Amino acid sequence: MSYWKFSKFKFGKSKEERQAKEAEKEKKDKDKKEESEKGIDSKLFHFEHGSSDWGDQNLTVNSSDLSRSSIDRKETIVPSPASMAPVRLSHDASSTASTVRDELTEENEDVSSPRASHSRERVADISTTSETTAAPVATHANNATSTAGMMTIKVYNGEGFRLPFPITSNEQILSKLLSSGITAERTSLALEVDSVASQLSRIQLQKQGSSGENLLPEDQCTNFVPATILLPGSDDLNPLLYFTIEFDNTVATIEPEYGTMAQPVFNKISTFDVTRRLPFLKIDVFVRIPSILLPSKVWQQEVAAHNEGLKTILDQINSNQDIHLDSFHLPVNLKIDSAANIRLFNHHWITLDNGWGKINLSVDYKPTRNKALSIDDFDLLKVIGKGSFGKVMQVRKKDTQKIYALKAIRKAYIVSKSEVTHTLAERTVLARVDCPFIVPLKFSFQSPEKLYLVLAFINGGELFYHLQKEGRFDLSRSRFYTAELLCALETLHNLDVIYRDLKPENILLDYQGHIALCDFGLCKLNMKDKDKTDTFCGTPEYLAPELLLGQGYSKAVDWWTLGVLLYEMLTGLPPYYDEDVPKMYKKILQEPLRFPDGFDRDAKDLLIGLLSRDPKRRLGYNGAEEIKRHPFFCQLSWKRLLMKGYIPPYKPPVTSAIDTSNFDQEFTREKPIDSLVDEFLSESVQKQFGGWTYVGSEQLGSSMIQGRSIR
């Protein structure tokens, strides 16, 4: 399989610790280094973190023991023909790649030099002549997903925005806040501010709480709060109300220029690249309320005692977090067979789902046809990852100004590693999937020397890091992540793809906290409902019994890994974890499934079903629907979930959709350049990459133009 490491993140071991360990291992394994660097890591935005040193589980699990430290979780493992399952061998910590392949058909290859990672490792993928990943098939463009184009949203203004709680009526505070919305460019607003402030004395206040506190009511208070303010010592406007527009996992933030929170003026234009004809735009409105505007602490305590929703909002404000006010899904019809610019909405007013405000906008769509891209179509912003394959950069597409992750892969490298078929297969999977919880491919193109992948830029961090930091998640948060992952796996299964490597390290959070599944290097294509394959691959803690026994496995193997992940999120440990790998495999095959005291009844029943050792009796064997019908998800609307209609239980600490603060500064400090490569490939080799280009449809041309992108 193709294993690509997208980037290293700063959470976990310090740079000095890594360098010391690298030096030591380089000395030990100097004679093995060349073989140990085999493989192309395919992680999208890989967050490199520490890992934990765990002991055996007992029937009664002590919650104080379920914590994660920062040491290596697992060494690389390679298969041993003499044993039932692989055993651990030597490793080279000088490399951050986490996988090794053992091609049994290549007798001259040394299988004794795996590489270690700072997180859990995949088991080697044993490929024989009867088990290879299918080459990508030319898919016929369909009306649902194939046409490329550009969608332009013009946002004019808003009206009627309200807050779900009253605010203070202190005239001094409100007048000062209104005045802070006046900029040097808009001094004319001063008269309007004076006019608004003078109205405060005429407002009929509400006496609330046991102390009879005078407060501005919810439906009027936003008239006295500016939409944007200037903070002391800053020249940049800071919005108190803003909204995001999301399309195909790409997000634009729309901030007001001036006005009050009740009637903000935006006057903004945002353009989206369209490579899939998705049915709607998702709009989310947020407010950033200064805590000084809140009523007294006594009032807050009284309200919080009988209103859990409002208590959560007040806690967010007091901890300087933005509040999700409301949302809306704007349907867009992109199934247009025309070369002309089409106006889908003209000065259209949308009312938010819960009625907390309205937005006035226009939407235009212009289809584009077969326009191959090149590296010159992007501004290179920052390096966010490097590896032997090449590098990964944060880029901005010049025409739409949208931020993406661009990965440049040296053709000569993947040819030398015999990874062409696997690389093309992964590109095929990325181009075919249409799921809000999978990192989408936006474009792919090539030059004579390199392959390029352009994907949505996901910057909220690995689930592994957040789980390591917190030890475990509560039931609600675990259910939310499991449900979104279930939808992602169901999407892959519907495309006859088995994922095979579900684990926290392969799951990202977007800037709002939704799941984004990445790393498709171990996917198996063209697997019908009950088809079986027998490649030994995956991650030790997550391997299913049928895989260990060599009995062949079907799509049901993914439901086992989903169960292991849910168990780990709820307890902090995989269910059969052991530091001794052969012993852990024995536990997977023989040990009873144990639960801590007080474990949720529905979660326990779900896990018993998902972790059935008999694949035919495993929940999900007959399809994802039988998992969705389990009582553990009874209060969930799957339609709403697929539309990202639920507010995530946790929002990662990122300042914007382009924030790179979570990426290792070792990379982000480097100057972003597309380095020159002097590696000649013959025409016959170049023809192997004929199906690489993707700009919204499969393009299978094979022409070569020196110095330019090719299809």
C-alpha cells in the first residue's frame, strides 16, 4: 500500500527528545537503515504525538489507571511465516513512518528492518500475487458528482439577529461598546451611535431574577451591540457576529464591516471551487459576546439551575468562547449543463433554522470544463509536512483564494518502491467518495517529475492527540464521533471499499469539531458485500480475530475496528491491549470482553455486538443499517447528522480555518517552495500515471508536455 506521512504536529515529544532518540537508533541500525525506510506513508495531516505505556486489563478496570503517557505505543511489526501472527523486531526511530510492507513475491527483500513511530503502528501489508490492490478503474462521470465549476456567494447584509438571553442595561458599558465600533474610515457612524445610545433610556427594561435586575430583553438587546469592534491597540476589526459558509469541507468566514448585531452589513464575496455537485451550502452563525454584557452572577446561577442549554452558553461566554447561534442549509442546484454563468439566488433572504436572524445573499455558478491545473495555480503559504516522498504545503488557490493542503510526490520514488498501482488506487478512492466525514480530494495533477494531490485543509488535530490529552471521552462525545465514523465507513462500503485501518491517529477533527477520516493507504477496492480478502494488514491493537486466524475477511472487519475505537474512547484503552504483542493477539482471540464498573448499558450491548469474534454474527455483517438501529443511537437523527446539523461536543482551539498553529514549527518555519527534481522517467513509465488528473471528473489522458502539468 502507499503510505504517505502528511505532517508532524507539535503535540507529544519535544524536538530534542526526538533528535536524541533518532541519533541512538541510527547508530544501532545503521546497517539496516536503507531497508527500514521502505514504504510511503499516506497519512493526511499526520499529528505526531506521544503514546502510552499500558498494562493488562482486569475484570474490574480502575479508572485511575486509564491514562496516557508520552512514550511509544507500539513498535513496527512484520509478519513471520513461522508463527500464527507477527512478532516485534528491531526498529529505526530515525524515521517517522509507521508501516512496513513485506512483498512475499520478492525473495531478495529483507523483512527484518521495520520502522517505529511515536504513535501506534500498522502491521505490514503482505501482498501476494493473488492479493493486490485493484488498479483504479475509469469511472463514468455521473450527474451527481462530476462537473467542475466555480460558485460565488455575495453576502450583503443581515437583519433581525437576536440572542437567547438578555444582557445588562448599563448605559455606560453599552455606549462605550457602541463607540468601539467606529473606525477611522467610518467616522460618520458616530452620529448613528449617538442616536442608538439615546434610545436606551426609552427602552422598557425587564426585571428578572430574585434581585429584580433590570435587563435588556432578548429581542431588543442586539440593537445596542455593534456587529464589529476595534480592540485597544489593534487596527483590525474584531467581529462580535460572523458566520461561516461550508461547501465540500471548505470553509469561508464572513465578517461584517459595520452595523449593529441586529442589522449587520457584510458586503463580502466568497468563491468556492466545485468538483462535486453537492446539494447544499451549510451556513453557521456565531456570536462573540463580551462577558461584561452578561447579567449578574446571581442571575446566571439562578438561570443555570433550571436551564441546561443556557448554562452551557453562559459557561462558553465566561471562558471567552464563541457561541453557535443558528444555522441553515441552503439548497443549490449544480446539475446545470451550461457554459454560461447562472444566478442560483438573487438578493435572496434566508431565515435561519431557529429564527434567530436573516441573511441576504446572491449565489452564482459557472461550470468549467476540463481545465488541468499546475503548481502555478497556487500560492505556496507554509510547509506542513515532509517525507522521503516529497512535502506537503498549505496553499491558496489563486482564482478562488481558498486554502488547501497540497502534497507533492516524487514519481521516481514511488516507481522505485513499486507503489504506482497503490498510489493510483488511493487517488481513485479519494476522488469517488462523497461524505462530509471523509477528507475530500479537490484536485490532482502532475508534472513530468511529480504527482500532486490537493485536499481540503483540516487543522483541528488528530483524535489521537485529543484522546491522549483527556484520557477518555464522555458517553455523549464518544457517541457523536462513533456515529460520524459509522457514516464514513458506510460510504466506503457502498463503494465496495474496505478501510482496514481505523484508529485515532487516522481521524482528524475539523475546525468546528466534526470528524474527518483520512489515510486511505490500506484500503481494499472492488470488495462486494460478502467478498473476502486475506491480506494481513492493519494496526495490532485493532486487528480482528478472522484476520489473525488467516481465514479471510470481508467488510465486517471495519465494524470490529469501530467497536475497538468506541471502547478506547470510553475507557482510554483498546479492549485487549497488552504491551506484549503475541499475548495481545492471544487475548483478541480468547479473552472475554470486560467492562469497567458503571459502564453504560446500551454502549455495552453495542460493543458486544461489534466485537463478536464470529464475523457472521457481528453487528453490521448485514450492513450499517443494523448498527444505526441499535438503541445506543436511538436519539440520533441520521439525516441531521449527515448534514452536520449537530453542534460538535468539542471545538478544537484553532483561531480560523487557515490556522496552522497545531503543525510542527520545524515545518512551518521552512520556506515553502516546490523544489526542482532532476529525475528522468521513460515514456513507458510516464504512461503508468495516465489516470492521475482530477478536476471534478476522472480524466484518463496520457499526453506529456515538458515543463507543464499533464493529464
